[in-house]
Amino acid sequence: MQLIAEQLAGFVSNVRYEHLSDEVVEKSQRAILDTLAALIGGVPTDNARLSRIAAKACFGSGGAHAWFAEGGLHYLGALFANCAAASSLDVDDGHCLAAGHPGAGIIPAVLMEAAKLGSDGHEVLAATAIGYDVALRIAAARRFSDTMSFASGQWTGFGVAAAIGWLRKMHTDQLAHALAIAGAEAPQNLPQGDCQASSVKGSSPWSTVAALFAVERASCGMSGSIDMLDRAHAYNVGAITADLGSRWLISETYLKPYASCRYTHPVIDSVLALVAGRGTDEPIGRIAVDIFPEARKLPNEYAPKSLEGGQFSVPFAAALAALRGAEAFRPLRPHSLSDPQVVELAQRVEVRYPDEFAGIFPQGTPARVTMVVGGYERTADVPRPLGDANNPMDQSAVEEKLHDLGWDILSQAELDKLIQSVALLKMGEIAPLLACLTAKPVAISAAS
């Protein structure tokens, strides 16, 4: 009987673009556009800027680009920098059952590899769907515990290896070993606990670089522990390959309208509903947030000192949404951290973890917010935040997100050209997109 890694490798090797449904192609295309929106918005952050500096120092110079930022980087340095930018605002896509983010690692790897190999647009879309499917199947099949880490870098490498291996037309046996090596050498992040939020985030950059090394070494004949996915104590083994080829998990991903941890999104949606139509003279009293207990793992700082601290704080997100609206999260900028009214209101946010929300995560991320506005108590429930697979953002919403996150990096005309270039992938064309990725930015500076 074949091991799981061998089954996945055999499936990947036999996929063709023509096998993908229209829905899977559309979701793959939208995932690429959404990830590029997250990436372009992340370019000016300290996280991305310092990652570019470190990437050049560690990997040296070369002919590759950190997209929308600078050229002259080594291929691996550019790959690291692009993944860091895509994840730095925490506005990249995710999957509920996987409890993490696939696109920030998989899509930069696919596009850079496709550019190197001369692949076409159809191959980019197929490799994206393959990478998501392999990574998300493995991540969603993990047996969750209170002590585990939800860091995406622990599993995105499986998808990167699968996608790159497919683009390179690797032999099935080598691809199985590439998956095993990528999984074994992924960053083994510790659980967050109550620690301070960090720009390291889910370690997708290192996971992606490690996966590329895994593919290279497997191509040279190196072996990995290809039985690693057959451990029943760590995985629901049967779930990894269930409905393989007929159920594509990229169709089940969520997109993020706000640059903050997904846990905060139902809270933001609830707050925005409660303050809709609020008069400027109507004071906001107390705010009580009921949320699933896994949100305890967030630092939840009332007065965060970093973007990451703000992204991973339920009380701060609630206060910012109440006073400054959705636009304050497109993107979240450092000046919001020192907004005295927001910081003061965050101190008055009570976060509660009622029993009724226990056991719902990761299948769902619900929240209920009760707020006193103008002396009247109001309550809003959000079982599925905006962007959820069952409450999706449509194409126009993703395009708007790109414009909101990229207006100070590229001109409106260049952003429109980027949108059009992603649409051309379905026609098999990739050159227009690659030209957009290396466009000279308007300006690159630390986010203000």
C-alpha cells in the first residue's frame, strides 16, 4: 500500500490544467491577485524592508527582484523578501480548517519559479491550485491540541514543494521525497502563548526557502522520511487524501478585508455594524467582546507598540474599528498605534470567552459584540466574518483591496494593469504579469 506522501506525489504528477474546473481556475486566479495585494501593501513595512536588507546581506546580490521594491537580489533572497512582504500586514488569505495562511509562501514561489522556467499562465494557475491543495490537506488533517503552534510555516512548505515539483515535472518518487524533506525541515515554531507579537509571524519565508532546497536535494537523489504523514497520532491520515482530485481546497479559502489577525475579523465586522450611522456626538461606552477561547493565545495588547501588536489584539481592533472605521485596516499603519482616543477606548474593551463558543474553532471564527453607543446598548453577532468561503469577497472587492493597499506604491494605472495581467493568466499569458511585478515603485519608505 502506498504511503500518503507517495499518493500525494502520484496525484500531483498526473494533474493537468485541463483537469481543473472553472471554479478552481477562478479561485486560483483570485488567490494570486489577493496575495499580490497583500504583498504590495506589505512592501513599505519595517518587516518587509528589514527582510530585504537581511536577505541581501545573507544571500548576496543577483538578478532577482523583491517585487515592487528593488532588484539586484539573489534568487533566494528575493524569494524570502517577497514571502515576508506578502505576510507582513497579516492581510493574506487563509483556510479555517488549516488555521493558517497558504498564499504568502506558495504564490511567490510559483511565480518566481514560473518566470525562471518560462512556464505559461495555465501552468501558473495549475501549480497554484496544486500547492494550495497539498498544503491545506496536510494542515487541515493535523490533530489539534492546546499546546500546538498554528504557525503557517510548519505546513506551507509541503505546498511549495508540490507546486515547484510539478512545474519542474519531477519524477513521482523524487517528488514524494521532496515533500518529506520540506515537511521535516520546516520552521518548528513554538506556540504563541501570551508572548509579545513578533514580526516573525508564521515563518512562511523560511518555510518556502527550505522547500525550494528540499526540491533541489530530492532532484539530486536525497531521501526523506516519506512515512511522516502516516502517523495516526499526528494526523487524521485518511482525511489527507479524501476526495483527492474532486475536492480542491483552494475553493474553501477565505480572503481578508482587514490587515489584522483573522481572529479579530468577526469582532471588526460586529463593531462596524454597531457604529453604522453613529453620530459624531454619540459617545461610545463599554464594549464587551464574546469570542472563541483560542483567541486567548493572542497577545491582546491594549496599547500595542508595533504593527504586529495591533494586528494581534482583539481590544485594539475593536476600538480602532469603532472610532476610525474599516479604512483604518486598509492597511493598519503605525500612526494608529499612537491614536490616544483609540488607545483609551481599547482599555475599556472586555474580552470574554463563553462556553457556547468552545469547540467551534477552527471550523468557525464567530464573535458577538455588545456596545453602549449614545447611552443605548446594542449587540451584533457575526458567525462568519466577511471574506469567509461562505461569506466571500468577490472580484471587485479584491480589486478594491489592491487599490487600497497599493495606491502609495504604484500609480492607479499601474495597479489596473496589474489586475488585467492576472486576468490574462487564464489566456495562458504570463509576461504582462512578470513585467508588473518588477515595475519601479512610486516610493518605498517605512509605513507611516
